[in-house]
Amino acid sequence: MLEHKRSAPDGDDGEQATLDLLASGKLEIEGRLVDASNATLYCTIDVSGRGRNGQVACVYKPIAGERPLWDFPTGTLAGREVAAYVISRAAGWDVVPPTVMRDGPFGPGMCQLWIDHDTDVDLIALSRRTDHAGLRDMAVFDAVVNNADRKIGHLLPVTDGHLYGCDHGVCFAEDYKLRTVLWQWRGKTLPRRSLEALRRLNAQLNEDGLEAELSSLLTASEISATRIRVETLLKHRVHPFPPSDWPAIPWPPV
Ligand SMILES: Nc1ncnc2c1ncn2[C@@H]1O[C@H](COP(=O)(O)OP(=O)(O)O)[C@@H](O)[C@H]1O
Ligand SMILES: [Mg+2]
């Protein structure tokens, strides 16, 4: 299986090559992920015809397999998953593995690089850490995208210490819906690296390129709510508090 080389914040050739492969490679469905709530398919793409050897693994979630959600009446889970990737990349967080929208065996859907995560890591212990920069980046990213489903099982640590996350279909609500297992920094001052990432993102959100990319994935009011969340974080410079007295945690938390 091929290794994915992480990109620089502005995206490099390696990242673009991965995106191209995910967008245009032939998807072979290998199986369905059993713990998934929607149609979440594990697939491979044969890359031997592309001057390389082996396969790339990915997740394909067809829009046709999405269950309707009363609290997310518009848009698609797949569109929000791709938008989450776009935001993560623009800020330079690299929280979300490369993700594209594409056609597939069950119609249009999202296709995301599979991350072979480090199974030696105790995910419950990881989720409680306060000294993990990547985990803290993820908490800020979740605040930006208004993630309503950051579970412990959505943490994908890799062996070099980087942390990815998955399952971003229920993000970008206009109302405050942050539901996460990562409340350990609530009310704490944002570190400098978070402010830098937020400034980078804020600048790009005010440019046409990112706006155009997001507008095929989210509604105009979801994009403007995202912009407001970024501005609010930059103004107050603290990690958000939960919506009420008690932390809003997804169920089940794992
Ligand atoms: N890109 C990925 N790389 C590695 N594992 C993944 C990836 N996406 C999903 N998974 C694994 O598959 C499980 C189910 O996928 P998820 O995106 O949570 O589906 P659902 O939307 O149905 O809950 C995740 O909890 C995670 O363990
Ligand atoms: Mg899930």
C-alpha cells in the first residue's frame, strides 16, 4: 500500500497527486465498514497503471446511502466531509485526510484516503491528553467547523505522531452544535499556532478561490456562519465552552 506524504499548508505536489488519484482512480469496493451508521465502503484504487505499484485504500461514502437527518435538512454528509477537508487544508491543520467528491459505483459521494492508524495507541488516553499539539489543533478545527460528532473512534493517530480525524458529515450547522470528547481546553487561551492557523484560514475565507470551492459543498449561510466562528475565535482567543453547564459529548463517546 502506498504511503501518503503530508503536505505543506499551501498544498504541495504530493497532496495534489493524492487528490487526483482519489478523484479519478477506479474504485474497487472491498467491503462495508461494519461500525458505520451510513453506507461507508472500504475501497482500493489500483495505481499500477500510473507509473507506480500497489494500491491506495480509501473510504467511499455514496450520497445515495445517506440517512436523512432532521437537524441537517439541507446539503449532504459527503459535501460537508469534503468541506471539512478544504477548511483543514486551508488552515494548514492537516486534520482531515485528503478527501474529494466524485462519482463511484453507487453514484456521487465522498472519497477519502484511508489512514492506517497506529493501533498501539490507547485512543481513550489520547483523547484526554492536554499536551498533544495535534489534538489541540483538532479541537480548534472542530470549533471552526462546528463538529457535532467528535468521538474517540474518529481519532486516527499515525506512527510519526501526526493525528488525523474522520467522519465530518455532521459539521457546519449554523447554530452552535459542538459535540465532542475534546473539552479539556474549554475557556483556555488559544496557543499562538492556533491563532496563526485561524488567521491563515480567515484570510483565505475572504478570497474568491476558497469561497468558490466551498460554495459547491455548503450553503451561503453555512459559509458565512463558518466565517463568523473563525472571527469570533480570533476575537476572543479562547477555546469555546460547551453549549450548557455540562460538556456536550456525542453518544456513544467511542
Ligand atoms: N479515512 C479513514 N481512514 C481510516 N479509518 C477510517 C477512515 N474513515 C473512517 N474510518 C474508520 O471507519 C469508521 C467508520 O467510519 P465513519 O466515517 O465514522 O462512518 P459513519 O459516518 O458511518 O459513522 C471510523 O470510526 C474509523 O474507524
Ligand atoms: Mg462515525
